[in-house]
Amino acid sequence: MLFAGLVAQSAAAPGSQAAAPLTVAQAVATQNGSTAAVTGYIVGQPTSATSVLRSGFTSDTALAIADSAAETSTAKMLYVQVTTEYRSGFGLQTTPSLMGKKVDVTGQLTAYFSHAGLKSPSNMALSAAPTPTPTQTPTPTPTPTSGDYYAGAAGKTGAALESSLHQIISVQQKLSYDQVWDALKDTDQDPANSNNVILLYTGRSQSKATNGGGVDDWNREHVWAKSHGDFGTATGPGTDVHHLRPTDVTVNSARGNKDFDLGGTQSTEAPGNYTDADSWEPRNAVKGDVARMVMYMAVRYEGGDGFADLEMNNLVNNGTTPYMGKMSVLLEWNRIDPPDAFEQRRNQRIYERWQGNRNPFVDHPEYADAIWN
């Protein structure tokens, strides 16, 4: 009933919709102060030039729209001012179900939040055309194992391979820590139950809605412990979904910031995982996953971006230094537990929907020995 009313909501002058509407990409490229109609999908609430909320909306004053309902790159979004007359119908805080809906807007193409924008709208209406389903949204290229993505690494080994991979995977969209909640609900979705996520250490399938800080909730585990390099939850390594996984709150606490190694006492809450004073051994089914996440971080973060140079070493009890061990064990886990369908889907999802970059060790596990052996 709400949407029928929205379609009719308009303050446009006669003849203002005569011209074909612009795509979001065209509107982003036409920031000249002119008035134009634009069509796009509602993808969130902008809060800064580089940050868009996809849930937990805080106001009704702005929308981000894009040419794809799955878009996560702010560079491909148009920020739309929602003035008083439209807030009851187009405010995301009031109506979060607008996410993913197609909208037609007319207004002035000018910067908003210091970002490509549309201000002072004279018309806002949901598109009369049906919104395409997610399966109709074309997926980007390259494909998961495309040689094009890793072309710059071809034929290289050792430090040269590591350097090439660093350059390739450093081209990415960075998320806020709040956005990580939404990302994990997508990337770690249970293949057998779309309402659940799979928890890393326990393997338990649990409702996406139970994320939080309470006992038996799930939260965001930094596989590369955030104290190892002191990057916390700052945008960058602290929010990189390639090493963040849903984990039972108390199991996450038990792992803490320990390095990875063999042995210890079996966890009573997460059978198959073992721990002692300075190390954590994950269950067999995710040993390789853990290794490849640590390797990704060691290659992605090389001391730029204002963060520490993260490196694997052959020690445990690394504390707050920017090192994670035990390298020899992680390399072996990579060999004995190759990427499965869940890990491969996760890598592709992060690439397509969230960060635009890949974990090369999921696509090419052999790169690990080519670099570190």
C-alpha cells in the first residue's frame, strides 16, 4: 500500500520528464549543476564521501543510488538529497524496506557530501517497472579463476610474486565496521538455509539475526588478530572481510589473539578445536581456510595505507607485533585442506558484492609455496 502512494508522489513541473532519464553512471559524470532525471536502485544511506550505511539507518535525509542493486563501490553511486517533502516516503530510517527498490529522481546534479550527487529534488517516485531479481543482475568479470585478474603475477615466484599479488589485491572497496555485519550475512550464508550463517570454529548454522555480543550470539572474528599490528577495527585491515568470519562470541573470546599452531586442550564449546596458552588449532574442515586468510593479510598489508607491515613468521606468542604464526603449520594446512565450494563462493561474493578484490590463495593455493618455500 505504501509503494502505490510513492509512485504518485511528485512535485515535478509539466514536461520535466520528457527526456529519457540518465543512468547513475551518466549522472555521476555530469556534475555540472544542470537539472536532470536519473533512475537507479536504492543501495543505502550515505554518511560521508566514502561511507554508505546498508543497514542500521540513522536518518531520512539522504539516499545512495546505483545502476545495480548489489553495488558496493561508492565511486559508482549517486548521493541523493531527500528534502522534507519526500522524507516520509523515501527516508531509509523510516522505511528500510526501500533498499534495492528502483527509484526515479529529478533534481540538480551537484556535489552532496563532497561526492557526486543530486540535490533539491523536484520529483521522487518508485519506478513503475518491476525490480529485477538478484539472479537477473549480471555478474562482473573476471570469473573466479580468470587468468586476467592475475595476469601481472604470471610466471613469478618468491618476492616478485608477492609484490605482484599485493598490487593486484590492493585495488579494493573499503568497508566500515558496521558494513561488515551485512557483508558476513552474505558471504558466510549457510548453503542449506539462507536465513543462517555458518560459524567458523564451531561449524554451527545460526540465524543471521543473532549477531551481537551476548552469550551464544555470533560476532566478527578477526582471523588475523587485530592486536597483531594494532590496527583495531579501523577501516582497512580491521574491516577487511577476507579475514573476518562469523564466530560464536565465547569461542571468539577463547581464541583471543592467539597465533595458530597444533596441540593443546580440546575446546568444550567448539569440539575439534584445540588451544593452549599461546596458540589455537582450528577444526580440520577450516584449517586451510584459516591459513589462506592469514596469507592474504600478509600480502595485502605491506606497510602502506597508514597500517603496519603484516608478516607471517614461525613463532607463536607474537603479542602486539605485526606478525602471525606459525608459518610452517599454516603452509601445511593450506596443502592438506584445499579450498572447498563454501570458501570459493565466499571469495567470489566478496569480489562481486563487497570489496572488488580476491584472496589469491583461494584461487591459487599453489601461490603459497611459490612465495614462502
